[in-house]
Amino acid sequence: MNPDANTTSPAADAGFVTTRWTHVLLAGRKNSPQADVALEELCRCYWYPLYAYVRRHGHSKEDAEDLTQTFFERFLQKNYLEGLSAERGRFRAFLLASLKHFLANEWDRAGRQKRGAHATHLSLDWRGADTRYRLDLRDDLSPDTLYDRAWAVALLERVVGRLRDECAADGKAELFTQLKPLLMADKTTISYPQASAALGISEEAARVAVHRLRRRYRALLREEIAQTLAEPAQVQEEMRALFAAFG
């Protein structure tokens, strides 16, 4: 899921505007509606890795859902930016450090809440989460490693979703559907002749379209990663760390 993963110069990173995570940090979580929206958007995108982390620690499906939901309620209510300076640069690290703090210092004191009794501040779609966790599960993965892997998968899925939506908006939904197997890592399920025949275009046109999709995919990937970082210059480093999670 890393088509033609090339690098770009550090100068390219300088073109990024203020990211969602930077926006939250600059606001300091001080009653800023814009920062609240940015933080909630990040949480909605990347809640599943936390659920997988909690499950990997041995909690049942029901308890993991309760723990994750309650964590987000506390996380969005309190100023979790205090006392976690080292992890602020990367939202991925900050979120996991916050969860560990919650599990160690708050959940035991609070006690298990009844399911459905939450004051919902972040609506999470639990459908399929347990099935996904069981498919992701490997005995040799630590909770932290599973978290990083799940984060990388969630990020890539979001990028593919954005690319799909862009193609649909341009009237190219069928082109994306036919060429996606060639865009992603698994290029054996369909050939260029098959794709071009299905689309009614030449094989050369199909290759050009795939090249453009890959280029846009890379741009969206870097953009999405940047949204979770405080420093745009960290994009390449974070990209390497995330793909290392698949090793």
C-alpha cells in the first residue's frame, strides 16, 4: 500500500499550511471551537488503533469499547496537553501516551461504567471493530506494535478513501475501481490489458492513469501524515516509522 514510495526534498515540506494537530497545540485547548473540531476529527480518524491496543492488553470486546469511549470523553474534556511535552510533536505518540495515562491512573479509580451510560462527546462506530481486531491479531505483536500497525493501516485507508472520493467527484469512479488493484501493493489480481479492456481505453492510457493516481496518492499520503504532526519537516521520518510497522 505504498505505491512508488519515493521521497521528496525537505523544501517540499515547507509548503504545508498549519496542520490540524498544530492548530490544537497553538490553541492550547483553551475553549477554541476550531481546535476542538480539529481534535475531534483526528480522534474519529484514528480511534481504532486505541481500541486494538486495549484489546491486546487482554480486555474483552465490551470492556475495550467502554474503555476507549470513556477515554475519549475524558480526553476531549480535560487539558491533556499538560504534562506530555515529549509526545506533542506527533499526535500518534501523544494519543497513545494519553491512553496509557488514562489506563494507569484514571480508569481504576473511576470504575467500570455501564454500557450506554456515557455522556457521548465522540460518536464511534463499533460495527466490525472486533472482527477487524481478530483479523489483525498476531501472537508476536506487542500492544505498542499493534497500535502502530493499526495506525498505519487507518491512515492508508483514509488516503485511499480521499483518492476514491476525488475520483468520484471528477466522474472517474469506475476508473478508480478498475485501476485500484494496480495502484496498491498487490498488482497480481488484475493486469493492464484487463483494466484497459474494462474501461474501454488503451493499455498506454491505463498506465498513464495509474501513474497519475499514484502521484496523487503520494501527495495525499504526505498531506494526511502532516495533519498529525506539529512540524512538517517530520513527515518523511513519520512515513518511514509507519511503514516500518508492517515489517
